[in-house]
Amino acid sequence: MDLLVYSATWCRDCREAKRFLDKHKIPYTEIDIERTPGAADEVLRRVGKRAIPQFVIDGEWVQPYRPGEGFLHEEMSARFGVPE
């Protein structure tokens, strides 16, 4: 599985998403939208808004959180086949 994580250091939901991945030893490549030229524009182009974190799982863009609810632990656990 190829997993990219679009994030930023100031983003609380991004930190939670990375904690989840690290806890379950799911390897990923992080793309900091503030340090990687064009990354923020790529998120906007793909999802229509500047919303992070974003997972790109084998080319599929997935928003692992819901505004106002935070990181979607149950949904992401099911998607990655790991215990919640």
C-alpha cells in the first residue's frame, strides 16, 4: 500500500491522524503543505477545498476526519484493517 498524508505542523487533526498511523505501524509519506511547493494547490485541486489532513491511499483521496467530529477512528480502522 502506498500512503501519502497531506498535513501541516499546526493542524491538530493532522497530528491525530499521524498518531493513529504510527500507533498501528502503518507506513506513510508525509507531505507538509506549507513546505512542499504546490502541495496546498494539489489538495485544493483534488478535493475542492483547503482541507487537511488528506490521505492518498494507492491513488485514492480520502478525508480521514469530519469537521466538528475530528479524526474518524472507526472508519479508518476498518479501512486499514486494524483494531480501533
